[in-house]
Amino acid sequence: MLVMRHELLLVIITVILLLVEIFLPKDQKHKIILPAILLFTIVTILGFLPGITGELFGGMYVSTALTMTMKNILNIGTLIVFIQSVSWLKKEENKEKISEFYLLLLSTLIGMDYMISSGDFMMFYLGLELATIPIATLAAFERYREKSAEAGVKLIFTSALSSGILLYGISMIYGTTGSVYFTDVKAAFEATPLQILAFIFFFAGMAFKIAIVPFHLWIADVYEGAPINVTSYLSVISKGAAVFILMIILYTVFAKIAIIWRDVLYVTSIITMTVGNLFAIRQRNIKRFLAFSSIAQAGFILLGLIGQSQLGMTTVIYFVLIYIFSNLAAFGVAGIIANVTGKETIDDYDGFYRTNPLLSLTMMLALFSLAGIPPVAGFFGKFFLFAAAAQKGFYILVFIAVLNTIISLYYYLLVIKAMFLNTSDQPIGYFRSDNYTRIGLLLCVAGILVIGFASPVYEFILNLSYGLY
Amino acid sequence: MFEGIPLTWFLILATVMFFIGIYGFLVRKNLITILMSLELVLNSVNINFVAFNKLLYPQHLEGMFFTMFVVAVAAAEASVAIAIIINIYRRLTNIDVERVDEMKY
Amino acid sequence: MSAESLILFFIVGAFLVGIAILFSSYIPPKSTNPQKSETYECGIPTEGITWLQFNVGYYLFAIVFLVFDVETVFIFPWARVMKTAGTKGFVEIIIFFFVLGAGLLYAWKKGALKWE
């Protein structure tokens, strides 16, 4: 039982919160916020205890030191989202749905944990669906806003179609190998044309979830329409979990057709980076802007996957960890501005430094980290990614990636310029953010500043990555 | 019951159903009809799994179990989608997909 | 049953049904009047349009029904092997029922089972 520690703890607190929600009188729903955050903090801390590795359910569930680290990373990110969303949940219109937010968010986290630990395609599919379906309801959370419902319906339809395509690929894999267990499939894999077709279907389905370019069209609309805290969860935790499991499956199940998926990743990586960056330049809404920036970041992540080495694996996990902190900081600042003033376009940020210097500095750090400017953690993440790809001889790819970094620098600096240099007749007035938001942003800033310089984090992940190879 | 029917026929049926579903998803304008097309896609996968299990690998029941889980998950997906569609209907008094276009590129 | 006999069955079936339809359209005497094509409802003239939309409340019930109905698919295999699965299987299905019950309780408490 202790092997499944992460999932069991999450299930237990989900059931506790559900029962509390059922039996709590209607006028006391807001009291659940602090206990929920404290319970989840305890779960996050317990997750760091040294765990037992092993298999359950005859190999359907596999827990290694690596998957445990991935789950801890996701837990930390979710904790920050929990803390950041308090100011939004306390608004009058959300008062009756507070515990639903926690319940749905925790369900998706359970799904992601099972997905990462899956040892066969059935567990993988169940985890994937459990991680996607509740997010659609979260995207449609603000029932009184048309945009929110639109985001929900776009998310549920695209994700359902993508899982249908993915399932079709899995059914072909089952038909050609006779098993759905990763180890058996790996042993029986022969790279026949039908299996390669199955891989293409599978990759298309996963590309929908990570938003790799030919399959990215849903992302900007969903990000813009969904409530901003849900968007931040969707952009970091969901994407991170999908990247982790894609990496595990590519490296284990599809190891025999590495030559083929390397080409696929090569092309999609270049398109994803370029399209994400070019579209980000012309966005005026901060949520759409961050949506396209996250597409571009997905392209950089593919750069690390392509190496198929221990270094590549380490850098991807490390990069996702840094990306979680940087993106959550950016979304945290954008979220508090949207919650207090309701303003969401970049033009509204003119002269923001004059009125709210601390929030502007936090935003600047986050955007520097996303762009990869030296003193902050994002630089190290990107540097290691490029090194991993260059080590395997993908020099042209690395060159294109560096060019893309320069483009991305341009549009990240546009936001910073708006905040620090532009002046405005009606700047956003001074406001005091509440304590929860401050704690959340402080955690993010600490992450951005510390992880870049703390080499033990990097070496820790590097040692774990031996396991899978 | 299935003796004499070659596997290819099942696979052709599943493939045709899959692409009819995809076609319906792309062409249809009513959100409920789009949902029905999605069910077609998932059910074509179920045919694939059951046919493979029955005709190629009858010693284990992995394909059958996979089908069961796909059915259950499809029901959950459909109920969430219908709930969101009802919400859209209440906002717009319409479930035409062309009208759900407040955000576009 | 082989594929050939199945095809034969289809052909014979289609032939018999087709013959019946042809007979019924050629043999009987024909008379038409406008009353014949009216919608029939208890013998009295119908009220309003028949293409009315369903009350949205049906959908809420349908959603709850859909979710709980499909769960049978997991209970049935357990019931089939209940004796060999033993105590462990029994405890697991009890947990399953508990989670389902919590979900139903939640829907009840939120008023999803009330007709408005």
C-alpha cells in the first residue's frame, strides 16, 4: 500500500473534502479554504519522505524514484496554485463553489499521478482522462461568463477527440503486439508499418495534450476563456505531467523506433518554437500572450526529449520544474491584477511600476526566467536543454532554438517595457495584495532565484535518471 | 458466433466508423451531434479492441477490460460535455457551434 | 454460423419484407382525405406544435443516470467471480460503492434530484 503513497494521500483528502462539503451548512462554505490548503501542504511534505519503489496490480502501477520526484514537482506546483487562487475564490460569485474547485483540482492531480506511474496503457488512459475531464469543468467554472463556457466546451471536445485518436493508436499497438503492458509491448515491438502508424496516432493524441504546433489551436481560446487560476494550472501542471509521461513512453515503449520519433520530434520542435513565438508577438491579451509563450516553451522541451539520453531526461525534468515556478509567478501577477481591477490587456500594464513596484519586479523576474536571461533559473534550464541536444549532434536544431530565444526575448521585453518605461494617463492604481497571494508569489520568486544556483537539485535529478535506462 | 468472419472485416468496419466520426466532428454544426460523432470514434476503438482480443489473443482478456473502461470514461466525458452544453444553451439559447465564437484568432 | 449463411439470411429477409411491402401497397383499395395525414392524439385535435423542446430538467436527470448506470459495467464482472475473489474483492467493491454513494449524496445535497 505504501508504494501508492502519493495517490492514496490525495484520495484520502479528496474524500475528506467531499464529505465536509456535503455536511457543511451553506453559509459556512468559505471556512474550507484554510483547512484544504493545510491538508494539501501536509500531503506535499509527506510526499518528500523516502518512499518504497515497486509494482502493484501485476505491473499496471510502477513506482520508481524518478516518478516519485515527478509527483513531488507536480505537488509543489499545485500547492502554489492553491495558494494563489484564494483571492479569486473569495469573490462573491464563487462563494458557493469553493470546495468544488479543490475537489476537481485534486481529482486531476490524482489522475496525473496515476498516469505518470502507469505500467500499462489502460492505467495510462484512465489517468489521462481523469486528468483532463475535471479540467473542462474547471474551465467552465465561471457560469455567469460566456467566455468561460466557451473555453470549457472547446477543451472537452478537443481533448475527447484527441483521446479518441490516441486510443485508436493504442488499439493498433494491442493488435500487433498482443499486450497493453509496457514491458510486453516493448519486447514484442518490431517496427512494422502498422506499429509506426499506431505510433503516429499515439503521438498526435499526446501532441493535443501538450499543445505541439499542428495541434495547438485550442490552447489560446481555452487559456483566454478559463478563469486565470485554472489557466495557470492548465499551462504548467497539466503540460508538465503530459511531458513526463510522453518522455517515459517514448524512452521505454517506443525505444526501438527512436530513429522515427526523433525525426518527428525534430520537425515538430522547430515548428512549435517558431509558430509559438511569432504568434505571441501580436497578442495584446496577457492570457493569450502567455498561452503562445507556453506553446513556444513546449517546443523547447521537445528539444530535450530528442536527445534520448540521461542528460536529456534530466534537463527536461529540471526545465519543467523551473518552468512551473516562472510561469506560476507570471500568472500569479496577471491573476491578482485581473482579480482586483479586471484588466487583462498588455496596454493596461503601462506605468505599472510607478504604482506597484514589487509586483512589477516579480513579473520581470518571471519573464526573464521564461526568456532565459542569465542570472535567473530559466537561463540554466534552457542552457542545459541546448547542451543535451548539442551533445547528440543536433547543431542546426540548437541554432534555430537560439534564434527563437532571441525572438522570444523581444516580446517578453515588450511587456517589461510597458510596465517600466511606458507612461499612462490611467495606470492601474495602487493596491495591497492579500497574504495568500504574497506567500504564493514569494514561493515562486524563491524557486526562480534558488533553483538556478542550487546544483544539488540538478544532480539529484541526474542521479535518479539512471533508473529508466 | 464470429467463426468465418475474417479479422479484416472488423478492422474495416472500425476504420470506417472512426473516420465517419472524425468527419462528423469536423462538419457538424450542432454541439450534441458533435458529441455523437465523438462517441462513434470511441466505439470504433472498442470494436478494434474486442475483435483483436476475440480473434487474435483469446487467452487474456485485456482488450475486453480496456473496452469496459473506455465505455465508462466515454459516459463520464459525455455527461461533462452535456453539462457544459446546457450551460451554453442557457447563455446563448442556442447550441450552434458557429455561435460559440467569442474568442478567435 | 458462417458468413455465407449470414448473407443468405439477409437476402431472404430483405426479399420477404420487400414482398410484404409491395403487396400492401398494390392490393388494398386507396382512398385519401386530409384527415388521414393529421397527427393522432387521443382522437381530439392536437394542441400547439409537436416539435417542442424538452425541459432542461430531463438533461440533468439524464446526466446523473448516465454516470451511475454505466458503473454497472464494473460491478457485473465482480459479481461473476464473487466467490473466487473472496474477501479482498468484497472490500474493494465496498470501497467502490462508498465512493459512488458519496457522489450520489453530493448530487442529492446539491438539489440535482429535485424537479424544478
